[in-house]
Amino acid sequence: MILRLFALIVGLYFAGFALFAVNLGDPAPEDSRETAAIVVLTGASGRIEQAIDRLEEGSAERLFIAGVDPVVRKQDLVAELDVSAAQFACCVELGSQSVDTKTNAIEARDWLARNGYDRDVTLVTSDWHMRRAAFEFRRALPEGMHIVYDAVPTEPGFGTLFAEYNKYVLRRVGLWVGL
């Protein structure tokens, strides 16, 4: 009986992983990208570039980059990304208080509240990271705030997917048991 229960749990775990791996986040459709603000999470290539593209195309008024290393300055990013210094000065803010996805969501929530953004926001992160990021943002942001999920397409390897799936499952289980 215990062996069957264990086999069932393991089977469900791997079935969940298979579903996770084939259902990654997608870029937001063009007609649903317009929000008051964009929040992008650091941590993988392409994320900041996609968020800046959305800002430049007029999808939002402001951009918040969460999880920036405290030693990084705006001018560093302007040089590295070859973007307009004027646009960066007016419309981009760096957040350096967060260290993981949960604290990214909290830092973004605080920034959105400070700046009066309470209706909608676009969340930009990698496709393989979107499910966990969306989970944390839904928990952190006020009820009723509309979140547009704008995933950066990637080609994650098995290790990346497996690690991210485990983080997602552990976070859900941790909340379920009260951690």
C-alpha cells in the first residue's frame, strides 16, 4: 500500500514536470500589451531588452527593473544596452532590494504603490520562470490588479526546467504546509 502511494506521488510529480516543461509562458499578444507600468525581473538574458522594447513601443509609461545588483547604475545599463539615456532617466527605475522571485514581487508591489500604479502592470521574465513569477506576483499584488504576462522566449535545457519546476513545487508545498 505504501509502495503504491509512493509510486503514485512520483508519477504525479513527473507528470507535473512534463506539463510544466511543455507549457512555458508566451510573449503577450500585441493587442494586450498596454499597461501603466512594466516590471522586469533580472536573472537571464533577453529580459531587460524585451522590457525596454515594450517601453519604446509605448506599451507603458514607466519601467521598473527588479533585482538589480546594488553596484549597477543606470548609466551602466545605458552603455551596455545601447539605449536612450534620456528615456532611461525619465522612465526607468532600478530596484536593488530583492534577491529572489518572492522579494522581486514585494519590491515591485512597493514601487507600483509608491508611483500610484494600481490598475495594471506588465510582468516580463523568461518563459521558464513565468509560472513561478506569476504565482509570486499574484500573491504580492493587490487583489484586482490586472497582470499582463509577457514571457521572453528561450530554449531552456533540461537542468534549467527541472530546477525551476522544483523551486515552483517547493514554494507551493511550503505555503501549503505553512512555511
